[in-house]
Amino acid sequence: MQLLCHIGVSPDSPIQVFIGSQSAHALAHSSVFHGRTKHIEVPYLFVHELVESHVTNLVYCPSKNNVAD
């Protein structure tokens, strides 16, 4: 977001991020933290904070629709 503001682009709506993992999508939207996910605590908290503050919007993209795969 800071990079976009630095180059003069100010998005009016949340930035869409397409992800191919339903588990990651559910984890980012969940406020429940599980012991099995403690190794990803910092990245999880960062992404969860962005989702909760409506800076970004995670959109699930199945593998068959993912052009990057």
C-alpha cells in the first residue's frame, strides 16, 4: 500500500490477492489461532491484519483457473 501511495496510486477499494489454497484463505479470515500453525504466526498475523483492516481482499482461485501454474 505504501508503495502504491509513493508512486501516486491511491486504490479506492481493497487490493485483491488471488490465492490457490483454501486453507490459507480460511486461516487469514479466521480469528482463531491453532497450535499447529505456530511456525507461520508472524506472516499469518500480518495477512490477517490486512484482511481485517480491508486493505486487501483474498480471493480463492482454483488451480484450473490459475494461469500462473
